[in-house]
Amino acid sequence: MLKPHKYLDLDHSVLRISTRILEELMKMRKMEYIDLFNILEKEFGDATDEIFLPAINFLYLLDKLDYSIQSDTLELIP
């Protein structure tokens, strides 16, 4: 997924979506999953469906996000 190839569209890559997720979370610190998805869907269109979850997983593995099951929210970890 993160390995570049000649067909990779950098505007719709995991790294680009992850950057936008971090930008949005820096503004509000905590957001509901669906609200964040809707913001990115307006910007990136249908590509968001395929890349949003891998981007969330990528940030979670880097220990930049925390997910709360009870409130279905994503929180930025400083």
C-alpha cells in the first residue's frame, strides 16, 4: 500500500489522506469517525472509500490516533 509504483496517484494515496486526517484533527483534536470521513469524502470523492481505513490504520500504528469504541471518535495523540 505504501510502496510507490508508476501508477500511484499521489493525491489519493495513504500518505496524503493521513496528512489530511492529521490536519483536521489538529483543528478539533477529537472527531467522530463519520464526520471525519464526510469531510474527506467532499475533498477526495470516491477514492476516500478505499483509502480512509488504511490511512486510519497507518496513523494508529504510528501512535498518532486513539479510537474510542463507545463514542466512535478518533482523537489525536500529542
